[in-house]
Amino acid sequence: MKRHLMLGAVMLLGLVAYTEDLFADDSEALKAFDTVQKVFQSPRCQNCHIPGDSPLQFDAGTPHGMNVVRGMDGKGAAGLPCATCHAEANPPASYGPNAPPGAPHWSLPPAAHKMAWIGLPADQLCAMIKDRKANGDRDFAALIKHVSDDKLVLWGWNPGAGRAPVPVPHDIFVAQFKLWAEAGGPCPVRGI
């Protein structure tokens, strides 16, 4: 009987140590996710990652003028595609602070994968980012490539005159995104 109790105690101590290590690993990844959330919920990102079909604009996230809408493919309505006003690059600063910004393939996420995260709590944002049914069927490798290399994503750090860039330097954001992803993308638990 004593031997069984001893074995049980050793196993329990091992489980506690393993659980502490697991939470220690997750704590670094969860801290990294704080950075991911800060970037994703900045105006540069969430103005296009919208729950409805009308994008937002400016740092205040005001409804886009001229009744602009998403369209099925995210590139605007028939007859008024995003490219009508948004070029492949930002216009010169001399055009003024409210000139339409530009970047390659200017668009919103398509209607089937809106990836809307305005106002989402951290746990729901985390789950949405990882959900391949909601994110355009991207695994972690594809997500890392998207946030690292996509020219439209990179625009957020060089948004043109009169717009605040994403509040975290791009290299730090990518490093934190990778840390979170490489840990399996643990999600925060609401209320903790």
C-alpha cells in the first residue's frame, strides 16, 4: 500500500511539474499574443477587418465615405472597385492627409472570410485567427507568411500622410506572432 501511495505521490509531483512547465511556456506565448492583439485591433488593421460590409477609415474608424462596400471578393462593388481610388502605393504627401492611401491588391477580406475582430475580446480574437474555416484556410505557416510578407499588411507600418502606423514595430510584431504560433497558438482565457 505504501509503495502505491509513494508511486502516486511521485506521479502527482511529476504532473504538477509538467503542468507548471506547460503554463510557463504558455505564459510567454500568451504574452506574445498581447502584442498580436494590439496590432490586429489597431485602426490600420481593423478598419478593413469589419463585421459588416462597409469599411472604416481614418484613425477614428469612421464609416468610409461614398457608400463603399466590400463586394463578394472583398475588392468593392461592381462598378466601384477599391482600385478606383486606391492605387498600388500611397500618393505623395503633397496630396494632403486625406488622400486615398494605396498598396498592392488593396481590398478587404472576402465576404466568406471577413475576419472581423473589432471589439472582440482576446480569447475570441485568438480563436478566430486560428480557425481555418474563418481565416481563408491558413495554417500557422501561411499566417506567418501573411503577416510577414503581404504588401497590403506591410502598408500598415507605412500608411501615408495623416495616418498613425501600427503601434508596434513590424519586426517585433512578427517575432511575437511566431512565438505565439510556434507554441501552438494558445488562447487567453476570459477573466484570467
